Amino acid sequence: MALRNRRRGLFGKILVFLFALAAALILGVVVMAFAYISVPPTSTLMLARWVRGEPVTRIAVPLSAISPNLRAAVIASEDSLFCRHKGVDWGALQEVIDEADEDGPSRGASTITMQTAKNVFLWPGRSAIRKGLEIPLALFIDLLWGKRRVMEVYFNIAEWGDGLFGAEAAAQHYFHKSARQLSLQEAALLASALPNPHLRDPAHPTRNLARRAGTIAARVKNEDTSCVD
């Protein structure tokens, strides 16, 4: 009986610790989210590189310093319903779930907001747990920050090469100009590199990359960008 009581007591202490840890993590995220309303955030990928002693190139700029061409190209490439959903594209998410087989989903359904939440608050890689956390975080920052701030944060932490973060650093690195001056073609090339920035060079595009950029450029005029204009 005494042993059973000790085990129950230990189990209770573990539960209390886990609840306290979860509460502390939630509070930390909320505090960070409020701070990032005005403070330029750092992504977890950037933090990991600093911890490993690897270089990070990032030039934080306001959304007004990002070419409307790049805003439209990224929406066309990554999240065409960005201005209409509340952080999560439930229709796309349901399609991915319906198409999944025993090996899991063959593609993602991450919105720009979900990608931003992941990059700021979560770890890299694919897992059901991380995807599950992305959804409430995306809903939260969409409500707290609004569309323009979400897009601004996204453009300042998106990875565009090995140690290269943000639209301004990418524009200067690949095209030797500011993000404000990007043409539609240059913007489409940068957007087309986003799914795999370590293997795609916007300044020296392969035939496939150039074709993808052309498709993105052609779609731009039909995209709703009113929330970030």
C-alpha cells in the first residue's frame, strides 16, 4: 500500500511538472508574440545557426520596403488565399488529409501564416506534432498581428539560401539591388526558389526554375494582394 501511494505521489508530481512546463511554454509564446508586434523576430533556424557558430545574413526592413512584385509573387507561389483565410486554409488542409496514405501526406498545406508561425516559434522538420502546433499558432498570430505584420515578419525570416534570411538580404545577394527595386521577373525567381532555397539559385536559374518563375509571374495579376498593398 505504501509503495502504491508513493507511486501515485510521484505520478502526481510528474503531472504537475508537465502542466507547469506547458503553461510556461504557452506564456513564453504569448509574450514573444506580443513583443514581435514591433520587434523584428528571429527564426529558430537563425538561432540554430548562431548556436553552431554558423554565419547568418539578414537585413530587417518594413513591408513598405518590399516590392509589391515580390509580395504578389510569394502569394501566388505559396498561398493564393492569404488575404482571405484567417491563418489556416482549411479546404487545402482537408484535401491533404483525404489524399494521405499509410506513409503520411505527400504534400503540405502550410499557409504563409503557418510557415511564419513555424519559423518563429517551432522547430524545423516534418512531424504531426509540429503541424498540429502550427495551426493554433497561425490562428493566434493572424488575429494578433494582422495580415501586413504576418507578411512583414515572413519576409524578414524566410530562408533564401545557406545562412541567407529575408527578402532584403536575398535581393542584394542575388540581384545586387534592394527588395524595393525587384522587377516582376526577379520577384518570381525569388518566389520560385522558396520551397528549396539550398538547391535553387534565382540568379542562375535552371530551365525548370525559370519555367516555374514564368508560371508564377503569369499568375500574379489574378492574385488578391489587397491585404498587403
